[in-house]
Amino acid sequence: MVERPDGEPPVVHVPHPEMHALLAPGHNFATVTEKISSLVLQKGTPLWWFAGFGVSFAVMNLMLVSIAYLVFKGVGIWGENIPVGWAFDILNFVWWIGIGHAGTLISAILLLLRQEWRTSINRFAEAMTLFAVACAGVYPALHTGRPWLDYWLFPYPNTMGLWPNFRSPLIWDVFAVSTYATVSALFWFIGLIPDFATLRDRTTSRFAAHVYGMLAMGWRGSARHWHNYDTAYLLLAGLATPLVISVHTVVSFDFAVGIIPGWHATIFPPYFVAGAIYAGFAMVLTLAIPLRKLYGLEDFITTRHLENMGKVMLATGLIVAYGYMMEVFAGWYSGNPYEAFMIKNRMLGPYQHFYWALIVCNVISPQFLWIKNVRTSTVGLFICAMFTNVGMWLERFVIVVTSLHRDFLPSSWGMYHPTFWDWSTYIGTIGLFFTLFFLFVRFMPVISIFEMRTIVPGAEVREETAS
Amino acid sequence: MSAGPDVPAVRVDLGGVRRRLDGAQGRTYWRSLEELARTPEFLEFLHREFPAQASELDDPRGRREFLTVMGASLALAGLVGCTKQPDEKIVPYVQPPEQAVPGRPLFYATAMLDRGYAKGILVESHLGRPTKIEGNPDHPASLGATDAAGQAWVLGLYDPDRSQTLAYRGEIRAWSDFLAAMRSALAVQKPRQGVGLRILTETITSPTLAAQLAEILGDLPSAKWHQWEPAGGASAAPQCRFDQADVILSLDADFVMDGPASLRYAREYTARRKRPAEEPMNRLYVVEPTPSATGMIADHRLPLRPSEIEGFARAVAAALGESAPPAGSSPAAAWAAAVAKDLQAHAGRSLVLAGHYQPPAVHALAQEINQRLGNVGQTVVYGPPVAARPVDGPASLAELAADMKAGRVEVLVILGSNPAYTAPADLAFAAAMDKVKLRVHLGLYEDETAALCHWHVPQAHPLEAWSDARAFDGTATIMQPLIAPLYESARSAHEVLAALTSRPDRKGHDIVKDFWRKELGADFDRRWPRALHDGVVAGWTVATATTPATATDTAGPGTAPSPPVAAVTPPATGGGLELVFRPDPYIGDGRYANLGWLQELPRPVTKLTWDNAALIAPATAARRGLANNDVVELRYRGRTVKAPVWTLPGQAEETVTVHLGYGRTRAGRVGNGAGFDASAIRTSDAPWAGSGLEAARTGETQVLASTQEHWSIDAEAGTRHIIRSVTVDEYAKEPEAIKEQTEIPPRDMTLYPNNTFAPHAWGMSIDLNSCVGCNACVVACVAENNIPVVGREQVAKGREMHWLRVDRYFSGNPEQAETIRAHFQPLPCMQCENAPCEQVCPVAATVHSDEGLNDQVYNRCIGTRYCSNNCPYKVRRFNFLLFQDWSTPTLKLQRNPDVSVRSRGVMEKCTYCVQRIEHARITAHNEGREIRDGEVQTACQSVCPTQAIVFGDINDPGSRVSRRKAQHRDYALLAELNTRPRTTYLAEVRNPNPELSASAAAEGSEHHG
Amino acid sequence: MTAKAAGPPPIWGLMAEFEGPTEVVEAARRAHDEGYRKVDAYTPYPIEELAEALGHHHSWLPLLVLLGGIAGCLAGYGLQYWSAVIAYPLNIGGRPIHSWPAFIVPTFETTILFAAGTAVLGMLALNGLPEPYHPVFNVPQFARASKDRFFLVIKSRDPKFDQDRTWSFLLSLGPRSVSEVDY
């Protein structure tokens, strides 16, 4: 092996000006790579990780107990009844699915829109998406009276000669959610392959080298690889974009296709999608802000990222507010006594405090994001995000429960009261979510390393050499 | 699956079982094995396992209790599948038994008893298992209908809590031991003319029993026969003819639901309201203290305190020229005047009747008025008594109690009655019993009285034993057993009484048959089978009744002979509230307290289940700062009882109504502890009403399980045109107005092709003008379709399983109590042609049949509950937990084999009794013909006393249902949703008196808003 | 393999290591101009110019994905039509047997699912992944290909490959180092 005669150092390039805010100055390929991969490869795990994981894991077990008892006794352990046949199960399903939208949205849509600022957040946003979808999946699977027969929801040849009813929005859900989960998982995994390769090459432990090696599948960054890889990634983004829009549209059909006042509304699809993005970005912020502090990732997840996300929240928040407004308007304008009563009942009925809390969380609180100082302060953003997380849950409660509990015939009206098991299952899913998330931050690169390299100064080929 | 997801059975510790087995013997051993599941240790373990909120496992008297409870002795298991018909020859209603075909039920005629009076029934028997009760069309007190209690009789037969062994001081004994004991007791009594012998029965109309008693009293002239009917003697006389009456005044008489003739009266009364504007309608005035079904559907209703009713009757009488001074002071003088005028205008075609619970004076006044109006013989007949030796129940019981206290009673034989629980508190009956040396009890349950008796003989259920009884009009029915007694030590009253005669140990069959051999004389052999077949003894008349009538019988239940009106002084009204006692509309005096079907049946007006309550008018409650579920202490004549409050519109001001039959301690595992015992403050001198009641708040609350939200919702109901009610004049003027209340999308306004249905298109029409809200249809549906009982906790959560519910909406101005009225709307599945439930089911578990039924495929259902959410009528029911009892052998015997039994996690709903449709289809096919109109009768339809429900083929324009739907007042519920319901309603048409219609208008305004 | 190679060459190829993207792209162009065809480059992140420089101009992937999508679309609608109209027709809520508007939703989802699946599997297939062993990993400093170094490899399979001449050619590109890649 022969050393090059002149040990001339590589030329330093003037970095692209508008990249500043996305990556703190002074970083190059090596530093970016080392910084991020060391989070995974470092010897010894930080104490806060054990604390966080321990708590989440304990809470997840609460969910497992609840599920065991549910299967053992029946859905009657929840507070549901006739008329309120759906409550925590479906509203939490929708809540989680909504949260599970930001990831794919950031990865796909922002990629197509060439929003480079997505680079440092898309990885864990995608992970969050997957985990949220996993939590959401718990509910449709378990809310049925006979969960062990859920497989009847899938179209498969069977001795009964029966097929699902493809007119039912629940079947649409099955297709939409399972497709969404699959595609998101693929998207996420594809994104990880080059980084697995990095980890494979950098780890010192043989075991880790083998595991990451298998995950990397022999990736070696050949030009041909990258060529197909980019094409595939772009195509996936193109496919995931309509998908992510469709998923919450379909979820909203569960209600919009129904006949119940408060459900039967054409505005649902757009405002559910907006709500999903709104909720998704809120959750991304909820996770990103502590994460960058704990891992010292301020260089990569900069104020500019946070501010942009704040802007998205503001925009989608306004759309959601418009949705609420239109519901009220329709209630009045339709002249339909059932619609009118439904609105009145939401505002003044037994569940009115849920409605007004919802207005505060989802309509009032995002207005603070008009202020730049709020958008640029981690604390301000975090508070807004928390309000949104709660608000979106309240929105689903109002839609699901208050619409059902008083519909057409007053004789059948009733009340819903969540039981211990309603709460334990819900809190348990939050435990599941964070358990998965903690495992993720410990064993996988939370930021896409190879994509970060592309925005390092000098990542681009200088044109003058192209002659 | 037998134990279902029910831990108990699994966690039995065998050591414990073995310990229990030692010392236990025979059946009890098995029973304890079953009951081990409920040991306190186990429940406590469950509590440690699961937090309290997770209380499906332990809700007291909840469904779990009800079911594990029903897990009864395995001795019964032996009975499953090997039930046998009685050895004696019994005659089926339609075909002789040798035609019995598996899957083909046979119907046997017999009778159910209401306060001792017969209501004819046909019992459906599947291979010897009685499963369902229908009315006997040939019986004057049934006309094909039955009441709620009658429907539940079949559950009573199979109630695993029935007493099963003959016992002396709790030790199992043989029948021969009992006979020996009786013999020795008689040996002592005989020489002393039986001076120490007392026999206590309920009201008796059975000629055979009467003859037996006469024989005994003949042998032992000094012995005494006492009668005690806690729910009121309900003497059937006078007999009314509502079909003849144009104007009816009811003085607190709930004639459509209460009493031995209620089924007939309800039929005759509503028959005059079926074709308003085409046939003249009758008009009903009701004066009553507490809202009854009758009052709530009346054209005019005046709530009065009990003490005011006599005054009102007096005022009416006065206005009719009665000699007594006109009671101008009466609160409702104007009202009375108007009513009197109306009655006068229809002299001879009017009818005044007084309620069972009214004092003799009111009955006398009613009789007085009827005579003056010349109604007697036209609309009302005062005939000879039907009951054998009618007596004043409370007085008779009081005399017995006095004798016991004085130690004059040595042998007390109690047949069926349960005085230890039902006796008014002032008699201290239970205490007095201690003084009696030998106490014998015959009863279906080891109840409060049995616990105080030396001998307890398990009573054979009337469906298990031979007997006879007479209807309100004297018609006799021979009651034939459908099945040999489930417990061989069970005996009938006839057999126990025989033990007191010179010829003990005779079979009930022989006793009854011998009696009738004498009665029917020469051609007995022809008439006996005929009588069994028809369910009535043709050509046998009152004249041959064994006991002569006494004067007392013309008046109300157990009342003294009515004194001349002048002599009656209006009762002095003390301070405080007035208190009204009523038997519960379904569990009566408590005898049916252990029947879950009846406990869970919403009370007609209050819609309460599983509890009784202190019913108070909203204004009165507000004045005292009381609200629903507040527990108050009722202080009355030095006695107190705690009761939860339920505010009830239409209740008379300053009046509290409490129902008897609750607070049982030994009813069985279903009835124990449900509600409070109202007889704890009841006194024998004023058994039905009194004044001077204080209601003191305790600060406690108790959640009452009502199946409908509070009545304030009803204004909302008005704006939705759910109940449509017009006056007969309005209807005559613009009949179309009813349909036009909502906009109905035209059938062709759709992108989709309309479906056609062939060969039949099943539909139903429900006449709101006929429905009296008695809920018999609901129990019939429960019995027919194997619907589980869920218990108070689940009902309170809104999880009752009734496929058919009767909605109750109040109308009227809360400020004016006399305008308050209830509207009853039976709500089965609407069988929508565009069913919203079907489209959303992901697994196609609910789909349409080609005859337009909205089918529910239980096997396919996975329980997403989406269909229920999307059902605008909310008529679907979901098995949130394992509500169905899969383990109790006796309950398995009751199940209808034609209807699948649903388990946990499955949605279920009304099917228009598809099993009956298919049954008719097969029969028709075998006979090579079409299904005839009226051949298919749904369970709710066939039980309905007023024929409010008609079912049939709407493809056939000539069918009854089609003709009904052709009426102008036919309308579909929520038609604007374009669900195209197959079940439609006939609007209510009221016939108010123009003079009083101010209130009627106020009422009307409520639901045309 | 060309006639020239009597036996298999002793090595798999020669590898030059570069500092930055510009250099490696430049080197790739030069190698291509030189007539080398069995050339590959390895970089820590995608560089569009590199593919062009090496003459990989188009990928079959988009076509595959299109076919996948069409297949999913047909499969999805076909399944619904067959099961609802042919296999087990039912009157559900009075809706027509062939409720095509309702069938659009699942069809859309299956289309996306099949297309996405094809994209991923297609990419892996076209890249010959998973590939447990590859000679380039025998070069120690190649570990930095996934970090901050850029590599150009001329394979011995190349007809123009001659160990010495190719070696000096690579040196002339001004790399950080040049090394042999053993099998």
C-alpha cells in the first residue's frame, strides 16, 4: 500500500449559506457520523435511560394485565353500553393513529417538497409513527366482543364460504391501517439500511457487528446501490404521500359514513387529516425537545427545526378550528333538529366540560404560536404541544361519546362512565409506546446519519470540476 | 363452556370440598359443591386480585349473583332430558300426545292464578318440557292474552331456588312421616272439634279445594279457616262490560293491568278505540292518587290524594241528584260536574268503577251511581261471588294473629301463603306464631314463613299438579299438570288438605277428578276430556258453587259490607304526607320476587327495575329538597322504613306511593334484598292508604336502575315527532296531518335500484291508541327468545337485554298535574329495508333476508358494536359479559329449542320471531298451501291483551297488517332518515271532553311543538 | 469473462481511496473515459453525479413499481367484486350487490401496498441484496466507506484490466491510497 506523496489537506469549502440553521457550523462527515452512532455504540447506558425504560415497561405491563382480564371477562369490564357502544377503545385508536401521521408525513411529503430541514427529525418521527400505530392497533383488535375471531375481518378463503363486508368502514380501516403500518415499516427500514452499515463498520463488539451486519444485508454504499436506493426511496415517498392522507380519511369514514348526528358530516376527512398532522407534530415536539437536550443533539435538531414544526402546528391547528366552526355552522344551518340538538348537547349537555376544554386546548392554545418567541422557545413549544396532545384526545372523546350518548330517540339516551379498566388499558398503551421508543433510541440511530452527511459542508460535488 | 369465563369453578380447593362433603348428605352435598364458588374466602380472594372498580365479579344481586345463584343442585341434572309427563292421562289442546313429534310443540290448556282467580292459558310443551305460556282464546279472562306474571310462570316452575325437600325443622323427612305427624295431631284435635286447628289460605276459587275445606270444617266444626290475600282480595264482582260503555269513570281502578279480569277489560276497552273517526270512541275519566297504566292513557285524568277520592265520588253522585249534600268544597268540583254531566248524557251506556284498593264507601258510591244511571245490567253486573267464602282478608288475619297470641291455636296449617313476610306490621304475626305448638307450611319456596314452621312441604308448581280454579266470571278451569313434579316430595294443596281428612294420602288427580265426577254427573266421561281440552268446563254454572255468597262480596277486596252512603264519614286527613300502598305490578305481594324476568321488567310508568321506591310528585319532592335516589326514612304510625325517592310526574301532591313485595329475606337468591319491605309500616286497619306520613332525609343515596332517563327529556321527544297524538276531532278534520309531521323521502329518490321482496314481505303495525304499556310483550319476548337476565348493576349501566322495549314519554304541563299523561311506544327492531346496521358490519353478520327481515347471524358476529352505534332506534342488544346461564340444569329445561342461545360478545336483536315464521312456512309447505294471514303470530303480538300489535305480509294488500298500515294515522318512526322501517305505528287519538279540553290542549301542545 | 483471462485473476480488483465527493466523481469520469467499464464507486451517501459518471443511467425500478401497483389495483377490486357479486351475494342494507363506490377504498389501499412492496423488494433485488460476503470488505480502510471516505474500484473482470497498468492509472488519479482487493 502506497501513501500519496504530497500530504496535501483537503480543500475547505464555503458551506451553503441557508444550511446554517439546519446544522451547527464546524461539522464534517466524521463528526456527524461519530456523534450520532456513538449514541448507540457508546459503552454504558445513561441512568435516565434505565429510569425511563423501567417506568414505561412497568406501565406497559399494566396494559398486559388489563388485556388478559379483558379477554377473560369480556368488554363489559369497560364502561361501554347501549347507546354508547364505542368509547375509550375507538377514541384512543383514533388518537394514536392521528399521532402516527407525522412520521410518514415528514419523511414523505417534506422529502417531495425538498424540505431539507426534515433530515434530522424524520428518523425518530418515523419510529414514533410505527410505535403509535402499534398502540392504535391494540384497540381495534381488542374492542370486539370475541377478539379471538378477529381474523374473520380479513378476506381469506374459509370453510364457511364467507367474506368480509367491503361496504363497512371497519373493513376499510383494516386495509388502510395494515397497509399504512406495512409501508411505514418498510420506509423506516429502508432508511435504516445505510446507517446499519455504518454501525456495522464502527462497532467494536463482534456480536453487535453481526446483528447490524445482518440488518445491513451487506450494504456497501456502491454507486449502483445508491442509484436504485434513491429511486426506491423517492417512489416510496410518492406512494406514502397519498397513503398518509388516505389513512385518516378512512378512519374518519368510521364516523362520517355512520348515520349518527355528530358523525354524519362530509367535513370529517379533511379535518381529521389536518387534526392528525396537528397531533403528530405535537407528539414529535413532545419527544424531540427532551431528546435533543438529553442527547445533546442541539447541533442537529436546531431551533429552526423546532420553529418550523411550530409553524406546521399553527397552520393545521387553524384548519382544525375551522372544522369545529363548520360543525357548529352546519348544526344551525341544516335546520335539522338532530344536528342542532347534537351541537347544543355538546356545548351545554352533561359532557360540556369536555367540549370547552377541547376548545381551549385545540383552538386557543395554538394561537400563541403566532408569536416568534414562543415558536423559538423550547418551553413554549413544549407546553403548546402538550395542550395539543390533550386537546386531540378530548376532540375524539367529544366526537365518539357525546354523539352516541344522545342520538335520535330520547328513550334510548344514556351516559358513559369510564371504568378502571378503560383507564388502565389506555395508560398501558402509553407505556407500550414509550417502551418501544426507549428501546429505539438505545439501539438505533435516532437521526439518519447518511442523510446528515449530505448536508455537511462539502457534501456536494463542485461543478467547476465537471468540465 | 358450562362455567364460561367464570373463575369460581376452577379455583375450588378440593380439601375444602371434601371437608364439606363429610357430614353433608344427599342433594345438599351436590348443592354445596356448586355453591363453593361463592364462598366468602373466594370472593375476598377475587378482591385482592382485582380492584373494586372491576366489580362484574361481585356486584350484589347482580347478574353474576343471579346466574351462579341459579347454579342449583346437581340432583336436577338427572332431570335434564328425562322429564316425564304425569302418569295420568292429560289432554293436549290441539293434537293427542301420540302425535308428539320432536320439534313440534304441543299446547295444553290450563290456567294461571291471579289472586286465586283463573286466567286461562295454553302451555307450549316441547317433548314434555313446558317452555312458553300463551293465552287461551276460549277462556273469558284471557281471550288469548296473558299478563307479565303469567308469562313468568314457566320460569317459576324451573326456578332452582324452589324448595325441593319435605323437611321437619330443617331435617329431610318422608311424606309418610308427615302423614303420621298429621294423624297424631288430628287425633288430639278430633275429640275437641278441632278447636285448636287453624287453616290459613289465600283467596280460594277452586271448587275442589273449597269442597275439601268444607269437608274438614264439617268434621271439625270448631276449627277455623282464615284467608289472607296480601295483594288485595280483588273480588271480581262487579263484572264490567267495557264494550258496552261509552263513558267510563274509574275511581282509582287500574282495570287494564290490575285484577283477574284485566286482560278482558283491556281488550274490551281498547276495542272501542281502534278505528277512531269511523266508529264512535269511548271516553275514559280516571281519578287516582298514583299514576297507573289506566290513568296514563285516559282521556282525562285527575290526580287526587287518597283521602279526596271519596269526596270526589260523592261530588259526582251529588251532581247526579244524589240526596247527600253536594260537596262543593271538593277540590275538583268543576271536574266532577263535567264528568257527571257526561255520565248523565250517556246514562245506561256509561260505567263507574272503583279500584280494588278503595274503601267500601267508594265502592258503594260507584254502585249507587251506576244504579242511578241505569248502568246495572247494561255495562255492569253485580253477580254472586266467585271466591269460596269471601272474607275481609286483613280482619281474618288479625283474628288469627289474636288467637295465636292468646295461645288458642295449637295446629296451624298454612297453604301457599307467606304471612310471616306479608302480614301488616301491627299484627306481629311472626312473633305470634311462636305460640303455636305445631306449624305446617306448604309453599313453593322455603320462605320467611317456612323458616318459622316445624313442617315444610314443598308445593308442587301449578304446572306440575292437578287442581282447578274459577275465573272472575265464575267460569271453571281444570288445571292439568304439564310435567311430573321436578322434585318428588312436592305436593299440591289438595294432597296436603287430604292429610287432614279421614282419607289421607290421596293423589291430587284423584281428588280433583272425583270432585268433578260428582259435578259433571252422567256424561262425565265425555265432558271431562272436553274440559281438559278446552281449558274451560263447559256448561258448569255458578249455581253449583259449593259455598253460598255473602253480602260482603259485592264490595271491593276484603272489605266489610258497604254501609249506606249517608253513614260513611270522609276519613279524617291527618297532617303530613299521605301514604299509598300498592302491590308491585309484576312481583305482586312478593310471591314472584325470585323471578328475574319480572324483577328486570321496567315498571310501566316509572321504568324502574329491581327495586321499589317512594314515589313522589316532582313539586312535592322539590318542596322538600328531595331528588331521585335520595334515601328517605318513612315514618308512619310509629314505624319507620328507609326508601329511595323516585319523582313521578302525575303523582298526587303530598302523596307517597310505596309498592309491596320487596325487601324479601328468604325469597331466593334473586329476590333477596331487592328493594325495601313496605309492609314494615303497613297496618291491618288501613292496608291501602293512610295519612300522617313523614319523610325525613337520611343523606344517603341509592342508585335506582331505571331503563329510561328522567322525564325532562320528553320535551325534546316532542320536537322529533316520535309520539304522534291528536284528538278525535283534529283527526276527523285533517287525517293526513299525522303523516305530514315529518318529510318522507320518496322511494324513487335513490341512486340504487329498489329491492323487491318475495314471496312475503313481513311487516308489523303497532297501535299506540291500544297500547296500555303493560310490558307483557316484553316478558313474552324474553320467554320466547331465551333472553338472559342481567341484574341491577348491568341495567343501571344501560345493558339490559330486552329485544323489545316499551318507551314511555310524558306529556303535559308539569305545573298542572291533571295534564300529565304518559305515552307508551313498544319498540322492537324496525326491520328497516335500508338498514343502517347492516352496511357497517365488517363481517356481514347482519344482512337482509329476501323477505325483508334484518337477520342477525350470531355465529358470525364478532362484536364490534358498530351496528348498534349506527342503529337510530337503538334496538340492538349486546352481550357485554357472559349474561347467559350455561350451567343451570333447570333453566336449560325452559329454553326454547327453536332459538339459539347467545353467548358473550355477540350482538342480538328482535327477529320478528323468525322461528315462528319458519314453523308456519314448514307447516304450510307440508300442507301444500300458502302461509295464511295471521298464521304467524310473533310472541309479543300473541300475548298482547289489547291486540295493539299486528304482524303479517305487507305484500298482501288484504292482510290485517296491510289494512292497518292503510289507515291515515299510520306513520313510520324517523322516516326522514329513509331507513324504510317495516314496523310502523298508528298514532294516538284521544277523545277529550270539550268542557275539560283546556287541559287536553295544554297536553297536546307539548308534543306538537 | 474475456479470452484473456486464462485462469481467474489473483485479485478481485484494485481500490483507490479518496477524500471527498468531488475527487471520486472526477476519478470515476476519468476511469470511464479511459475505457474501464467494470468500475464501481463506494460512498457514505448518495451522489447523483457518480452514477452518471459511471454510466448507470436508468433503473428498471419505476417500471416494476408501476406493474406492482396495477397488479394490486386489479387484485383488490377483483377480490371484492368476486366475493360480493359472484361468491356470496347478499342484500346488505338495501345497497346494490356491486357497491363499487364502497369498493374503491380497499382497492386504493391494495394498490399502494403492492406498489410499495415492489419498490422495496425490487430495490433489494436490483442491488443483489442481501449479500453476506463481498471482497471489498477485505480492504481495512474500506470500513470508512460508511463514514467519510470515497472509494473507486476497477474490477479484475474488466477486459481492459491489467494489474500494473491499472494500478498506475489509479495512482494518477491522485487518491489517498490504492490497495488490492483480494477475493
